[in-house]
Amino acid sequence: MKKGVLVLEDGSLYEGEIFGYTGENFGEVVFNTGMTGYQEILTDPSYAGQIIVMTYPLIGNYGYIPEDRERERSFARGLVVRELCDYPSNWRKLERLEQFLYEEKIITLAGVDTREITKKIRFHGVMKGIISVFPEKLAEYKEKVKSLPDISGQQLAYQVAGDKIAYYPGQKPRLVLVDYGAKNSILHSLLKRGAEVYVVPPKTSAEEILALSPEGLVLSNGPGDPEDLQESILIIKKLIGKLPILGICLGHQLLALAHGAQTYKLKFGHRGSNHPVVEIDSQRVFITSHNHGFAVKEESLAGTGLKVWFRNLNDNTIEGLRNNQDKILSVQFHPEAAPGPNDADFIFDLFLELL
């Protein structure tokens, strides 16, 4: 087995064994607290540009199941685990996770104390890192990692999104889903409710969207800094008040920016399937799935017409916004889960009731 390393920008070094693809890559190092769902995590485009550290100690125990992926390919830059399972057990599996990692060219470092890395990120914040099979280049990496590009400024959503309009037949209502890196589970959540859906690229103009005669607009999740996507923000601004809109994760942030609010980068973000949020009016708590490194700045909401709908119980950050007059709902968490609990699945039903 080949030896490998993870080098963080503060000079920290973690040695282990390399699985999957061999080589070197770099990215923003983040952690996910989910116990299951590694397939959905690895194929979620929102992880573009990132090296994922899994806090749960055993990963790969149910192999790789193609129908559970969120996109056709992975955009992750690397994976770090405590232990990678050699003998998965699941009647649905096609192959071992290691084979999928090799095919998707994801460098994986195993045998690492992932909880130690997680504690470091929680204390110091997310860091850039290099994952590599070339430990002899340590001195070079310790200098190189300091000059790596930040996640902001890369317009990652435009890199992972589809470039053509896709049509999915249904009955009613007719919806447009703007793809900033949309998970398949969002599309499936709309289709199973009978919707007819057009999935459009992120730079599709407001005029082109309205020409499809939709009854509602859904803004998807996606990677990176929402403030990078100025073209998309201007498009959304033109559509506010003309269509009911549901924003999810990055779509939630873009919707806030289009209203004139501001976003900021969280110290270490929310990534996992066990985050509690509270609905402000009812005080009801929901356990939800998260994957985001940015949030809406609350003091910037004044004068926007947006009202805080949900709040995170761990750090009090905004988890949802609404504007009843313009028929707008947005959530920072993932109502479709995948992976995660189905507590927030009702968000899709609320949106369809608005139409």
C-alpha cells in the first residue's frame, strides 16, 4: 500500500495510506459529521474544490451503489477517512468504494485521526490543504499550500452546472429548476409530486426562463462563494415578484443577495445530516441535512422584505427566509436530505401550495 500525506496551510502534517487514485491534489479541507451517505456526499457538486474529512470512523461499509449518486460524477478534490472498509456488505452494491474512488480520480487518505483534524478545523477554521502520494515532496508542499487559491473567486457553480436545458415530463405545476450544481434528489423531490420540470443552466436569462411559462422557480444548491455569481444574482433580481421562488442552500444565499442582503463565510461551515433548526413562528425543531460554508448576514436583511423563517440551534445562524408578498421561500438546509432525515421534506409541499 502506498503512503500518502495531507498537509494543511498551518504546517500540520497527517500521514496515512493512499487508496483510490494516486497523485496529488489541493482544495479547501472541510469535515462532514454524517454517519452514512458517503456516496451522496462524494457526488454532491457542492463539494467542488474541497477535500472532505469524514468524522465517522468507518467509511465504505456498504460499497458503491450507482443509483444513490447525486450527479454522474464527483467534483471532490480528495477524501480523508479513519478506516476504509475492504469488505462491504450490501445486496445493492456494484463494487467497493475504493473502485469508485479510482474511477473518479479521488485521492483518498486512510489511517488518519480524522477527529483530530476536525477539532483543528473547528478551532482555527477551514484551511487549504494538499493531499498527495508523494511524501518526499513535504518541504515543497509546506510552501505551496500557503499560496493556494481561496474557494472564493473561482465561480465553481458555473463549472459544475449543466450547459443545456433538460426537460422532465409531468403533470402540474410546470417548474424551472436553475442548476448551480443541483442534486438529483431535488429534481426527484419535485417529480414525485407530479411536477413538470425544466432544468436550466445557471446563466439562463430571466426572459428565457419566463418564455418556458413556468408556474414556479427553484434555485438549487451549488458550490463556492455566492457573491462570485453576480450574473445569476442579476437574473434572479429580475424574476422576483414575477414567479413564486424556492431557494435551496446556494439558491437561498443567491436569493438573499438578489434582495440586497449580504453573505459571509462561516468559520468552518455546516456539513452533516444531524443539524437542528427551529422554525421561528411555531418553535418546532427539525433535524436537517446541511452542506454549506457561507450564510446570510442577519443585520443586512433590513429593508429587503425578507423575514427570518428558520434558525440554526447550534450557532444561531439563519437557516431560512421568506417573503409572503412575493411568494418566496428559501432554506439553507437540504429539504430533500440524501443523506439525512426527512424532517424538512414538507418544504416542497409548502412551495407547491404557493403556486
